[in-house]
Amino acid sequence: MVRPTVTAANNELGAPLHELSRSPAAAAIGRLARHNGLFLSHFEHRLTLDFPDDWIPAGRPDLGHRPTWNHGVLAESKYLSFRHDRIVGSFHPGHRAKWTAHELCHGLIGYAWSPTFTLFEHAIAARIAEALPVALYYFFDEAGLRRCDRHRLGGPLHTEFCRACEQAAQYGSEATPRDEEWIISGMQWLENELQAAETSLETGRIIPHRFGALELGSDALAYAAAHAPRLHSQAFSMYVERFAPNLYGRVTSLAALLDRTRALAHAIISETNFTAWASTDRHTWVAQDIGFRLFTIWSETCDGADEALLEVIDNLANAPQDISSCISEYRDLALDYELPSAEEVFAVGYDLGQLGSSMPQLHAGLKSALPFTMDNLPDSLSIVSSFATQDERSRRPLAERFTEFLATDHTPYADVARYETALVTAQAPSEEAITLAPTCSPAPDTTIALAEHVQVLNFTSDIPALVDSYYEDTGVQPTEQPTCVCVFRTVYQEIAVLPVTGSTRDVILQLRTAPLKASEIPRGVLNALLSHSLILPDRYDGTPGKLNLRNE
């Protein structure tokens, strides 16, 4: 099979295409999302605007904070980064492929809001809005999902991540013996959850419904606490009036949201049509997204700026397809008043012509991951800008994508970036590798492969010493000798950089290309690499001719 290739330009949904062919349910979501003009913004390119102080719940630091970079990863706050009322979903490279259908499902469900809603009703609305996307993630997306051989009947893995399963799913769905079980279980869980929400409404108390680690009632309370000040604000009411009338991503009652959830669940499972939003035009959702960002700023303006900004907002509401005029009007306004720049306000995480990506945010993210590279690149902001226009929607770390870009256009710094990327993306060995590899003594015809967690870097000069001298500020000038290292994370979660030379280096470089037979590896090298769990045999069970667990 040929692995599917996805570029930024060939997918209007804002995610890799194969993520919406991984299961029949995901494919149904993709079809309905396209029909409704929905899409995802890029979380790393999108600048999160600060909420006004009176939108932040007092005394609740547990509800989240503004996203910050940590070694090239932009952490997403569970309750403050996500809004049910934002129909444009989020694509986060650090999340697994299941999230694409989950986020688009949120856009199809929408949200319930009325100016008369109490805090209790906001909590129930959040609970209902989350129910089907969660059922999709844990149940429906499992039906027809292609997994690796080891996990073919192993379920959704929940918090456990399997790279082989993610890769297998890229080749499209396939029927499995458990498909009907997943659908029946998912529908039962969903109906139980919706009934718990209905009973909560009847009794005036949050009725729990726990399934393993899933308990949407408590999550809904946290969401309501985090967003109640915003949902009860004058700005939000004005936003809804202009951009979100009934059936424009919003319904006006909890009963309507319940009905919509059940109807969409049926459409996903039966692969039938589903009543579209009143507008299926992408411009509607873009105008909503930008309109809310402008109202966020409007909430903290005064002395004439508020009236002038409201005029810009009204013009956008009256002509949602004319984003360029909105940008131009805002630029002019920012010249007369102290307002955030257009580059910040319109850094929405999708293309708006000349705007759409936050270059300072991407630069900060790369600086957190690749400090040596970014400090030495000439005109690094310009290079980041060029990278941003080519950055595809991929489930790969920012540093890795940028390093690949540098290898094409900025070769002198590509090796340094490769090394720094390896440091921030280093992985630990599996429990199986830690436990079994050091004790085994493979038979000659045993197939030996490089362990998945090991990154092999081969340089024409001593790049690790160069970067280390920068980090440690020693001023040491490295030699020009060829250098090969293995980078991985130890069981103590420390980053290990293991130099390899001579015959060990030769074996490692061959294994980087393809597996070898145990007989093709010098016995001393074989034992040393196994003792560090850097290489793995294809079997541990002592099958004759494959693996011998007895010490020789």
C-alpha cells in the first residue's frame, strides 16, 4: 500500500484527509462538515486573545490559563481554550487523529444559549453539547477502525498512544468483528448520558453518569464556571444578536439541543443526511469567529473607540463575506486608538490573505524548542513567515516540521535544528523493551530492528558538542569529525545522547534503513544494544529458530 500524502492546499477542512476516512463514522462527519462549510483552525498558528478581567472567574485557577510554549509544545487549557460557541474547531498537532472528527462534530452539534439561561442551564447545555463528540471519540470511531496487529481487538486504548495504530488507520477503514458492539455500546452510552441530562433538568441537580473515567456532569460544571461570566456578559449577547441567530451554529433551547444530538447520532450511524445549519457558507463561520474576537476587544474599550469598533463589527455582520474590508477598517481604527494590532486580532489560525498566522507566536514556539537554531538564523522572523505559509496540517511537532523546512531552504542550520529537534522530541522505551530486551539472547535467524523510541542522527561534524557548548556557555569549538549519536529518553525521563562509533555505528546505520538478522550483528554489539533496549527482536517467546531466552 502507498501511504497517503496530504498537503495544506488540498484540504478545505483544515486537517489531514485520511483522518476522515479512518472509520465510517469519521467519514460521515467529514461529509456533513463539508456540507455545512465547517473547518478547523491551526492551534499553533492561532493567537489566543486575552479575555477581559471580568470574564475570568475569580478564585478558580483550576479552570485553566492562557496557552504557553514548553519545548515547542503549546499546551491547550481544557476549559479556557475551548468554547462550545466557537463553530470553527481546532486542529492541534499534538493530539491524535481522533480529534479531527471530534472537533468537527462539535461544529455540527453547535450549542444552546438564551439570555434567560441560568448557570445551571449553561452547565446542562455544555453537558449535552459534549455528549455526541465524546461518544464518537470513544465508541463510534472504533467501529471499522484499522489498528495494528497487536491492538486489533484491543479497543480505543484511551490514554495509551500507539504510533503503529495511528499509521494503520491512515489506510482507511476496514470491517472488524467488534463493529456492531462498538455501535450498540456507543448508542447505549449516549442515550444514558442524555437521559442523565434530562433527569438533571427535571430534578434541578446534576445527575452523574460515570463510565470508566468519563463523567460529563463534572466536566460540564467546570465549563460553566469557566465561561459563565462571558456567557452572561453584554458583549456576548450583542455578539449573538449580530452573528448567531437561531440555527446559525446555535439553538435557543436545551430541548432543541437534545433533539439535534439524537438526530445527528442517527445520521452518523446510518450514514444518512442531517438537517444543515441555516447557513452552510464558510464565510458565516469566519465572520462569527472574527466577530467574537472583535467583541472581546470591544469589551475593554471606551472613550470613542468602543463606538468606532462597534461600527466595524456591524459592517462585518452585514457583509460576512467581506473580510478584507473588515481588516482594512480595523487597521485604520488601530491608527487612531490604542488597540491590539491587526496582526494579532486576525491571527485566527487559517488563511485570511496576508494575515491568519501569528508569526511572533510561532517564533516563540520555535525558540522554546530550538534556541541555538533560532538565535543563529539570520532574519529568523522572515524565515518563520516563509515557513508558516507552507506549514501543512500534520500530527508532527512544530520543531520537526520547521526542521524539515530548513533542510530544503536553509541547509547550514539544518543539522543543528535536527539535533535540537531530537532533544525535545525524545521518547522513552516501551515497558516491553525495558523488561525483555536486556535479558534475551536471540538465535541467529532472529530478526532485529531498531527500537521505535531511538532517533539516530549522523553528522559530518560534531553538532552535539557545538549545541552543548552553546547551552552550557563554554565556548568550546567542536571538531569537524563525523559524529553519530542515538537520542532517546531513559526510564528516568532523562534525555540520553549516546555516541556510537566503529562497528556499533555501522550496525545502527544499517538498522536505521532496514532490520537485520541477529547473525549479521557482531555478538558484542548485539548484546550491548539489547542491554540498553536500543534494538528489539521480533519475538520474545522462545520459539525455536526465532528467539532463545537462555543465556549463551
